[in-house]
Amino acid sequence: MKYLTLLLIGMLSISSVIGQQNTFSSVLFQSSKAIEGYASTPSYDNGYLVVGSLDWEKGLILKVNSEGVPEWNHILLATETPYNSLTFNNVITTFDSSYLIVGNSYNSTSHKQIGACLKINRQGDTLWTRAFEGNNNLFLYSVCQTGDSGYVVTGNTNVWQNTSIDKLFVAKLSKNGALLWAKEYTSGNYYTGYSIKEINDSNLLVTGYSSGYDFSFLLKLTNEGNAVWAKQYHSDASYKRCAINDFLERDSGFTLLANIGNGSSLIFTDSIGNISEYKIYSTIYNQEGNLKIHQTNDNGYVYVSGDRYGGGQLIKTDSAGNLSFSDMIFDGVVDVVETSSLEFFITASGPLFAVKNKLDYPGEIGFIQVDSLGLGGECTYYQPIQSKYDTIICDAESFTAANEGSLNNISIVIDTMLIRYREGCVDIVGGVSENSSKNKLKIAPNPSAGIITVTLTVDESGTFIVYNSLGQQVLKQQLNRHQTDFDLSNQEAGIYFYKFIAGDKRVTTGKIIFSE
């Protein structure tokens, strides 16, 4: 009886928490320009700060409240020759209640990409800006504040010599933005750094993957940039992807977030990077390099997998990496964080695109909030995912370091613009309303495991085409009878888009969900 009473109290407590949780979905857009969100972080007033680009050439900083309603925005552009474009790739909060943003600009004199670093206060006022320049192109993707109030950044240097030759780049700045050191790290693979953090022993840990997505690394550095140890990770099959995006430190080691093959994985290591265990799930493959893993209030993990254009999934696990729940998301995914009320707030991007190039349509920024069980919102639905088997191999890795890069000031001009708000999900490019009274065909079941029946609702023939989330055609078939069956079970799980071109040239489009 005592156990039953405690169980009932626990259930009532959970119900009470969930009953107080808020769910919603919204979209921010600009009528004639593309706004893109590449990273986000919780702000100091329970809202969020999103960074990215405007029309792929100006930096965008966007502040929203806890429900995704815009409060202010800044559009930034470098004003002095030779710096031209500006794009932001990542953002963190700082010890002094400010924000540190990293990204890229372009030097029109040297014709090279350069790294950009910007510090702003919580009102969005610029405190200082810096430009990293090297002998080759230089890209910045991740930043972390260190215990001495300075900053470390990572990315790559890049040169094209019949192929893209990437080298890991890491640099350290003082709290005022002065360059302390900058180094390029060479190995047998062409690596890019996508996540850097200071760990409990005050050293640095960097992770990322090769330009072919087939090898990943974990590199421990001193605060002076000297290598302590390094590990390499790859699948047992040479054609399989193994791309580590991010990591968290545990008491006994590290938890790595990776893409393995066409799925995602949590890899658990000891304190020197040796694998102790891993879990692999059949999620949508991530095409980006800025996805992050977060620890939740119950000591589990939460992350999103997919990309900013083809849709994705929300994955919640326990502390051992066992699946708690998973959701399909009808927005492109950027990041997810747990709120103080234990909801999950997802930053997303759009539009999802089916048959057009993504540059043909203005970009959007979406926000989705679901409850602690992953429920709520019209842009998500519960979708169980399966465990996958693969073998992940860990080997020793070595890097050779060399000084690389200098630091300059970069002047910027700040503008603002009207950003519109609406409720709902991001658009699907080329799509029309999936209203059965207007559509000329029905697809069932949807979602499915890949075997579908297409039923024409009108007495006419036409061409039926299916595209994956990258816009690649996976099926093209003439329909000339009432019902036609298709077996697409060999395709990866995810969001697909169809187009039906009727004899009168009118087009019907919509989405199909394939799950394993």
C-alpha cells in the first residue's frame, strides 16, 4: 500500500508538471529576404538569442521571448574594405552576462574566407569585433569561454588543391579579445573542429570530423594549445559515415554525439577517449556540423538530428543512451534545449524543400516547443526509431601543430528590419495545401514503412514523382489507373515529398513520411 501511494503521488506530480507546460509552434520570416538561423542559446531573461545570416551575406542576431515572439534584431555588415560578407555560425553566453558570436567574413583583397568573432551585451550593443586571417581560408564553427574568462575557438583552415584540404584550427583569446595563440593542426585526415570545450582539469577538448565524413577525432590540448592525447574514430566499413558533432563531459569520461552511417549515435568513452559503449539509432542523417547534445534535468540527453532544410527528429534518452522518446519534426532542425519548466524548445529553419533549390525561396526561422514527453505542437508527431548495429573503432591519432593566423579589428555597421511572425510550421517549397478536396490523389498509409498505395481521386492520368529531403528524385512513374502500389522500403527513414503532374499540367504536391 505504501508503494502504491508513492507511485500515485509520483504520477500526480508528473501530471501536474505536464499540465502546466506550454506547447506551441511559430515562424519568423521577412517577405522579400532570406533569414537563416544557424545556432541559438538561452538568453538571460528566459528568452533565446538566435544567430545566422540575412540573404547569406549579412550577419543576423535575433532576440525572441520564451514563446518565440521577436523582440529585437540586428543586421550586421562589415563596412571597411577588404571585408565584405558576414555570417554567424555559433553563439554562447559569457560570464559577464554578454554573448560571444563566431562566424565568417570574406576578404575581397586576398580572396579568402576569414574567421569573425563578435562580443555583444545583452541589449545587442557591440563590445568588440575581431577578424582571424591565415595563409588560406579560415572558418570558425565553435567557441567556448575558459575559466580565466578568455575564449577558445575552433574550425578549420582550407585550401583547394584538386580537392578540399582542411586542417584543424584552434585559437585562444583573452577576455578582451586579444590573441594569445593560434594554431593549425595537421594529421593524416582533413579535419574540421565542430566543438571545443574546457574540461574539468582546465585543459581543452576538441572534436570534429573529416571532409569525407568517414573519420572523426577527439583531441585533448593544454590551455597553451599543446597536444596531450588524440583518438580517431571510424566505422568498420570504409563507406560508412562517422562524424562527431559535439560532446559532454561525464564523471568517468565523455559522451559523444555522432552520425554513424545514416543514423545517429551516442558514444561513451573513458577519460582518454577509449570507447566503453555506444548506441546507434535509425535517425535522419545530419547534413550540418553544428548540432549539439545537452544534458537534461533527469541526467539523460536530448538532441536533434537532421538538417536545416530536410526536416529532422527530436531524440531523448536516459543517462545510458537508451531511448526515452523520439519525434518527427516538420521543420529543419538547428538545436534543442530543455526549459526551466522541463519543456523542450526547438530552434528550426525553413523552408523544407521538395522540388526547388533552397536558394529559390526566402529562408525562415521556426520555433517549436513540446512538453517533457515530446508531445504537443502541430509540427511534430511521435515516431519510434529503431536501434541499429554497427561497429565503431577507436584508434590512436596524431597531430602536428604549427602557428597559424593573425588577428585584426573589423568594423561593422548595424541595421534592423521588420521581421514578421505567424503561428504554425515552416513552409514546404513547391507545396500546396494538402486538402483532400483539392488534391487529385491520396497516399496511404502515411506514415508508412515505405510501402504505399497511391489512389487517384479524379479520372485522369499523370506523372507521380517522389523526392528525398535533398531534392533528389527517388521515383518517377506514370499513373493511369485508380490505384497503384509502390515499394520504397529501400529508402532511408525521413520526410519525402511528392509531386503529381496531371494531364492539364496542374501540380499537386505534399509530403510522405517513411519510418523504420
